[in-house]
Amino acid sequence: MKVTNAEFVISAVRPDQYPGDALPEIALAGRSNVGKSSLINRMINRKNLARTSSTPGKTQHLNYYRINDQLYFVDLPGYGYAKVSKTQRQVWGQMIEKYLLERDRLKLILLVIDLRHPPTKDDEMMYDWLKHYDLPVCVVGTKADKIPKSRWQKHIKIIKDSLVLRARDEFVMFSSEEGIGKDELWSHISRHILE
Ligand code: GDP
């Protein structure tokens, strides 16, 4: 997809703030600091439309980015940040659960995972939860530039095996730094927004 226009729309805390124009939505889930903002920026060729932050867990909102008047990227709050209180975590859970289960225009969830490490318990729980509800997922293994090419396949296998990646779910190796996987990810997204 050729991105000609991308804009930040809203940081939503309640469903009535979600955009009402019925464009398809692609959500990004992943633990704090995994690289979701960087991924969005790379996908839309912008340096910092999506805020990249060194303070993980800060964003408690659903951040909507409109792309080409064709779709939204919806950046979900990062999970697994130890300093977030239990109450905050519960609020997070309720808001995200409601969004993921009730948003009918949600077409695909990008589950962003650090390619360097095996999935965390939170990553595994997130994937299992999404699969329990039969939601379509594309797992994105990001920060590929940080490991040598010769080890990519090994890392991919560890992630796929740990998650028990289902046959209908895609896996894309990605690097926001170098642009690896960008075209492949766009082609999956394009297919899902047409479904
Ligand atoms: P978020 O909290 O998930 O939105 O994570 P950010 O996008 O803010 O990224 C967290 C940190 O990881 C930042 O310092 C980024 O520069 C870095 N980062 C993100 N993606 C990549 C990548 O693909 N390669 C490298 N080398 N660094 C990355």
C-alpha cells in the first residue's frame, strides 16, 4: 500500500470516542516498549507520528491513526509493565477486552513480539486469549535488525513453537529500523481489510 496520508486522530478512553466513520481497523497489541509506535511510523514512512517513548506503560489510551482514509491503526496500551498497579491493569483489561470483542470493524490484530527473545508469559496469554475468541492475528517479530541474519530462522521457530501459532495466523519478521517486513505486512493488512 502506498501511504499518501496519515494522521493521528484521537487518544480514546471510552467507546463513544472511537471514530464513527466505519473504516476497517487494525489493532496493535504487545508488551510495553516492544516497538509498536516505531512499527506504525515505519509502516507510514513517518519519523514520529506515533509517539515512541522510553517510558513504557505511559499510554493508557487507544490511539487512533487514520491512513489514506482507508483504515485505522489502533495502538492499544502496552501490557506487562511491572510498575502499573493492579487496578490500572484491570482497567486496561476491561477496556481492551471490550474493544477486541465488540468492535465489529476490527479486521486484524498485530501481536508485536520482540524477535530477540522467546515470548513472555504475557505474550502467550494474549495470544491464547485472542485465539480463544477466534480473532484473526498476525504475529510480528520485530527488532530483527538486532540479531544476525544467520539466527533469524531459529528465533522465528522459537516464537512460533512457544505460541503454538495456528495455521491461519500469519507471522512476519520485521524491523522498524531497516524496514524489513514492511511490504509483507502491508499485503496481509490489505487482504484483511477487504474481508
Ligand atoms: P512501544 O512502547 O511499543 O510503542 O515501543 P517504541 O516504538 O517506543 O520502541 C521502544 C524502543 O525500541 C525505542 O527505543 C525504539 O527506538 C526501539 N525500537 C523499536 N523498534 C525497533 C527496531 O525494529 N529495531 C531497533 N533496533 N530498535 C527498535
